[in-house]
Amino acid sequence: MKTKTSLAGRSSQELQELLAPLGFKAFQVKQLMTWIYQKNVSEFSAMTDLSQALRDKLDKEFSLHELSIARKVSSRDGTTKLLLQAGDGQQVESVVITAPGRLTACISSQAGCRLACAFCATGKMGLVRNLEASEIVDQLCLLQELSPEHRITNVVFMGMGEPMENYDQALKAARIINSHQGFNLGARHITISTSGLVPGILRLMEEPEQFKLAISLNAADDKVRSRLMPINKKYPLKSMLEAVKKYSNKKGKLVFFEYILLEGINDSLEDAENLSRLLKNIPGKVNLITYNPGGREETLQPSSVEARRAFYDKLCQLGVAVTFRASKGQDIKAACGQLKAASVS
Ligand code: SF4
């Protein structure tokens, strides 16, 4: 059976091309985009400023969403995670995280990932396939439908996959999210997170948009980082941070460094000192994260509360801009890839 082509997650140009044969005029495509991206309706019948005839045609020829919800779990702390299924049966995860004044959507760019980071559940699966831009944006549409009262304020490409391994589709998705006719979210509220792929960082630097860049750093020396993140062997700290510095200088923006604290691996005061030295002269901010166990390397454990506090205090003392982020949704396996891993284990 032929599955219907879906419309949510597509650019203005794609929608014009898909809908022109049905007699849609440009202004009607614009109306449809408002329903999809601004009003987040879940069915064509709710698009009441389109004629009944057009809505009937849409219903007959197209589906609204590309992805369907296979599972939804909500945490006590307000985090909700979706396990979403694509037309070919592949599953990806997306999370919406509530915080005072913010609603952050964390979306996936690949089904699985080939980079095999030791602390990551997705890394255990290997790469299944890249997601299309429409599948990336549709995650956001479905997450927004969960929160009709509150608009999503931030989007982070920190779910399953390495966005820079799927650069063209991830960038296209970020542009649809950013565009006036799309989700209309400012580029400064869209964060592309990478494990440090130098060519991708340099390419993003040349794009006109001011997307935020986050680096999954997790270690201040090559030996530890290569153990935790094998991609470090290809792009060691020195070359990766040179690219980051160029990005920051060209864009005039802070770069965010994610650092998961792991007991006995990267959480000593000496590690904090090394980190401070490493990031000297790079305008950035360090985000310390509590480890949510379930990664590829089973022996990894979160640092103790005392070690986390001491690490944070040391960085503050050394003048490093640092925040501490508690890992959200621990009771629902909210870390990247954990729900999918649980569904296949
Ligand atoms: S942390 Fe990111 S880059 Fe590393 S394996 Fe997981 S999904 Fe891939």
C-alpha cells in the first residue's frame, strides 16, 4: 500500500510544488503553513480558512505528519519524551523539557549514530540512516502539539545522531524552523550541537544565520576524550578548538561546551584546571551535566554530588563561565537514545 506524502516539516517551496497540482495558490499554501507551524493543528479538518473542497483534497492525497507516536512518557520533572516512528519503521526520540520561562525541544537528526560515544545509548546502535529535514522538523511539530498552551522557545539538535554527519538535512531543518513562514524561531534560539566535526563547524561558520553552536566536549585532554569519544582521534582537541575559536570570532558569539561529569574519569580538580586552560581565549560557557547511566560503556558512573560541586567551584574560581545542568527526565530514560535502546533490549 502506498503511504501518503506528509506535509508537516516541509519548506514553503516544497509545499508549493506538492500542492500546485491540487490547485493551491501561494496564499493558500501560506495559510496551510500557519496552521502547521503556528497553530499546530493535528488534522486538516481544523484548517478552517481553507475551503472544504481543499481540505477534502488534502485529506485524500496527503497525511499531515510524517512520523507517528509509538510511545510517550512523561517525567515527574515535566520532561516529556516521544518515541517516534517513521514510515519505514525506524524510530527516533524527541524530548520537550520545561523550565521557568522556557520550553526546549530536543530533536534527533539521525536514526542511530556511528560515532559510538562511550556515555551514549544511541552510540550503541550504530547508524541506521540519516533523517530527512521534514522528519527532523516534524518532531518539533509533534512536540509542540503536546503543549498547546505554551510555545516552544528553544530547539536543540542534541537528540539521536550527529547533526554534522547529516549536515544538509539538519541545516535545511534548522532553516525551516527559523523561517518566518515556518516555525519562526529566532536563530539564536536554535542550537546545533556537535561532537566536534571540524569540517561541519567551519561550514556552519560560513552560513548567514546566527545559529548557536554547542560542542560536546567531556574531557580536557586527548587521551580521555578519545576514550570517551572516538571521533577525537580524527579531530583532536587542538584542531577542533581552533575551528571553534574561528567560529566564535567570525560570528561574535559564545560557544557552549557540554561536559558530562563521570566519576574518576574527568571530574578531578586537575581536570577542571586543564579545562580552564584549554578554553582560555575562547568566548564560551561550560555546561556541566550529570551523567544519566545507560551509555555504551557500562562501567561509567555519574560523579558524586561532592565531586560535581568541587568541580563547579574550581571552574568558578578560575573565572570560567559555567552553569550546572541537572539531567532531566531520569525516571523516563530521557538521555539521548535511552528509550529506543530500552524498546529493543
Ligand atoms: S553522543 Fe551524539 S555523537 Fe556521540 S554517539 Fe551519541 S548521538 Fe552520536
